[in-house]
Amino acid sequence: MKTPRLALAVSAAALLAACPALAEDLRIFGWANEMPDEVLADFEAETGIAVTFDTFDSNESMIAKLDAGGSGYDLVNPSQYAVQILINRGKIVELDHAKIDTYDKIGASFKEVSYDPGNKYSIPYVWGTTGLAYNKTCVDEPITSWKSLFDEKYKGRVYMLDNMLAAYIAGLQVNGFDANTTDPAEIEKATETLIAQKAMLAGYNSTNFADLVSSGEACIVESWSSSVLQAIETNPDVVYVLPEEGGTMWIDGYAILADAPNPEAAYKFLSYILRPEVAAKTTTLTKTATVVTESKALLPAEIANNSAVFPDEATIAKADFILDLGDAMKLYQDGWTKVKAAQ
């Protein structure tokens, strides 16, 4: 769940037009802004495999495309709860870890994730959090709680992420509920809270909210950690925090589709991106934390020691971890329809 992601298609082959013709094709369906063009181009140059990287803007739109069938993709890039959904629908296959030369580079804690113990179906790659970003020049105190997103004194200068589950994280936790609740009454209360909030919002935004908070047009925005870090680099008045209610942690990984045309190329790609130097390059370029432990020593100090990129264990322990909500997802979808329709 997480970075502002634009639906676009990137072909790394175009970056290497001067290279000899490539013998294999690899098609990937993933989040934008988490896989740098440079990394794709490096992979092509080393392996001779031509990569097409198409992007989606939400796990839900990705799942809908796969459900339609015949996508032609080899690899998909789901967040943790989407991994569970894809497993249940038979869309992804069990992985042969022996074909992933660098599997041992994954940090121990990421090999036993609750949504896919032992990484049986997916390889975690990058992770981050959902929290708050604010501009110090237009608030009168440090922002520490989701409550600030509902504070009338910031009316017209607050943005929420235009993402159903992200919005409900704030709507639930501000009421003292777990972000993974399946309780109909709690979901309904969160829906009412989000509807009441709409009158004071500047809007819902999952694209350029980091620019808005950096410029001061927005005072506070709900944010994915990786999305706002470039704004922090250019404007020291921008601050990112996990709210005291907890916020959430997310992991985006890769899985091989059951109908992948070229699974062997997919395994080569997974082996490549888990190399410490490649993972470090990805983190340096995207400001998104990697699951490859050894790569942290290869990062610039300003990234390796940045708590917005790598929160401490105590902070992470407070964050909820969004999982598949099963039948309760319909309650969220119905509630979200009401929220978006409210005036």
C-alpha cells in the first residue's frame, strides 16, 4: 500500500536501443516509483533479457486485471494482503528458492512474514509505512496524531490519500480501532468519521501530495513514507512521522504468475534484484527501504540513518500490518462508496 503511483508503462529495452538484439522477454506488472529504470536497464545489459515494466495504481486494480485473465505478465508486484488474495485465487505459484541465487540475502525477519511464511509464494523486496507528513511553517506544534487530519484549524489544507484502505487506516485508528478490523460496527464508525471529515479536506490525493506539503499549499497530508522523502531532502520544513496511534507497515514484493510465459527469466530477475549492491541502488534512487540486510552498509549515511526510511524497532512494533480482510472487504468497499459520494 503506498507511494503515489502513476499508471504508466516503462520499457527498459528503450533505454538500451544501442545494444544488440535481446533474446528473451520478461514482462512485469508492478508499482511505479519502486523499481528504477536504471536497475531495469542494468539487468537487461547483463542478461540480454528485454524487460517491459507496466505499472498499476492500486492492488485492487492489479488484481482486477489479473482476474480478467491472459495478462501475459511473468512477475507481479503485490503488497502483503494482495499476496494472500492472489494465493487464494490461484494466480501465483509456489517458488523454487533454489532458483533464486540470492534468496539468503533477505533479512531473517522478512523470511517469516505472517501473510506468506517462508516466502513460499512471494519474495519481499521493499517496505515502508503509512503515516503523516506536515510542513513546520504552517502548523503551530509538532504533529503526532491522526487527530490533526480532522482538526478544523487546518481546514482546506489537509489531504488524505486517495486510497480506500489507506484512508480507513486513519479513520479506524483515530477511533482507537485496529486497522485490520472486520467488526461491522467499527467499520461503520470509521466510515462516519471519514464522511464528517470531508468538509474540511482540500481533497484526496495519491499523486502529488508530497509537492503540496512541501510548497505549503497543504499543511498536513496522509502519506506513504517513501513518497515524501524526496520532498524532505529538498525542504527541511517537511517532516514525516508515524502517528502515535500506530500507522501501518507495508511490504511490496514479487511473485511469479501461474500463467507466466517466461518463469525462468522471472527467477533470474528475482536473483538480480536481491543482490546487496542492486538493492542499495534501488533504495538510494527511490528512498524506499529494502529487505536486503547487507545493502544497508552500502547506502549513503543520510539514507541509512534516516528514521523515515528505516524506522526503529519500537516504532515499527506499534504499527498495524494490513492483511487480507476477507468478506469484510465488502464492508469497506460499500463504506468507501459512501465516503466518496458525500458532499
